[in-house]
Amino acid sequence: MSVLHVSDLLEQRQKSLDLELVAGDAGLSREITSSDISSPGLVLAGFTDRFPSRRMQVLGETEVMFLRSLEDGVRRDVLDGFLGGEVPVVFVTKGLEPPAELLSLAEERSIPVLKSNLKTGEFYRRIKPFLDEEFAPTTAIHGSVADVYGVGLLFVGASGIGKSECVLDLVERGHRLVADDVVLVRRRGLDVLIGQAHEHQQHHMEIRGIGIIDVRALFGVRAVRQQKRIEVVVQLEHWQENASYDRTGLERDTTEILGTSIPRVVIPLNPGKNITVISEVVAMNHLLRYAGVDSARMFEQNLRSLMQPVRDYLEEDYE
């Protein structure tokens, strides 16, 4: 999601963050538009030129003690400038009592003030993963995702080409369904793509000629999982006589999802081809490469070593 309301954060994380609303309840509908969260720093000392607007603010023991050291009038002026930066919500950690001026100004401007009994470092540690998840870049892809030997394979291709049937066959062989038809992809960090099903679809699949089936009911709870990192894209396409397909594995094809490059394997379909076994090989080959074993390059190197004496002989033959 791109917008989070303060009320949503309070509802979803009140227990884990040990939150208590102490002021500004009229502002719970305020929007949090960024995952950025920080302490005010030099803003409390009067330097507001580079104060980022619309950012959640955390007051720890250092900030609260500094505010308490100020005279009443100065403290109010400082807090007036602090809350003037369109702050969506203010957190006060370590169970500290917020200054009375902060509570008064927050009520006047409808800015929620939430108190947490957690230490400041622990508060940051708990809230950051939640914010990163809420504001992570997302997209929806037409395809299917399966967990094959612990490798997340995203099957893509034209409608009706057999993506669902391939994943169903993998499930029957002991692998796990993650999502079918509509795959919601979320990027975590810089290069981790997580695929999952739509919340209303979950472990259901559409098999042409049969209809909607419940994979968990048919194969058991071990046949499904809620989400999986996508590591390889398997593109299924109809065989084309004049097309050029990779036959050695030396050329690495990639595709881009949410700005992240990910390996892609193109599998042409023709009658009699066992796509399920090929998909298992794709997963196992990915695991080998991850472990530092590249079969194609090792084969090439061995072949070059065997051919080296012949090459040297031909280079020395001047007749």
C-alpha cells in the first residue's frame, strides 16, 4: 500500500510496539505517506531549514531530557516549530512522560502522540520491518508461482499455455503452490522479490476443463505456502521452428521486475515434452549455481582443455 493512516498503524501494531495514545486522537486519520521515521535532532535546537516534512518523529530519552532542560516559553516555541513541519505522528519511547506543551500543541493541531514503553533502539527495530513491508514497491503479474526444492519459480506465458497445469503437476510430485493466475510481487530491500497470492484467492487454482479447485483441500496443507521469494522466471512459449533457443546454458538471460534483475529461462513447448521434470531441473540447476557449481561452464572448460593440444599442434604446423 502507498498510504497508511495513523489509526491503521495503531490498530495493527499497538501490542507489538506497546503503544498508548496520549494526545491528538482527532488526528488518527492523518496519512503516513513514507516509511521514513527519525528523531528531530537539531530541530529542537532551532535549526529547521532541513527538517523533512511528512516524516514520523521519535522522541527518546535524549530529546525529552533536552526539552525538560529548556525554560517554559522556549520549550513551547521549540515544540511549535517542531510540530509545524506537517508531522503525521509523534512517538515517545521508554515510557517517558511527554512535556505538557507537546501534548497541548498536539491537541490543538490534531497530531497524534503515541507513547511506547519500549527502549528507543528496540522501538526502531520493531517498527522498521512493518513500515518497509507496508511501503514496499508492489506489482501484479499474470502467472503462477511454485516452491520447487526451495527455489521460487515464477511461470509466465500466454493465457492457456499451461502454467497452472504445470504447477499442479509439480504439487502432485510433492512441491508447493504459492500463487496461481494473479501473483502479487513485493520488493524487499534492493533485490528480493516476494510472490504471494491475492488474499481472496490464496490456494485456489483454475484448471481449464475442471474449474476452480482447492489445492490445500485436495493435497493437504503441506502442498501450499503463503509466500515465497521469486528466484527464477520460467517463460513458457509455443515452439517456433525458426526461433533460436539456448542449448548450452552459457548465455544467461534475465528479466526485470520492480527494477530488480532476475534470471529467466525460456522453455519452448511441443508435444511430449515433460515440463514438470524440466522445471525441477531448472530449480536444481539454480541451486547448483548458487553453490558455485556451473555445469555448463565446467563442461566448456573441460572441452577447451582437451582441445588445447590439438590447437597448439595446428598453431605450430607451418606447412
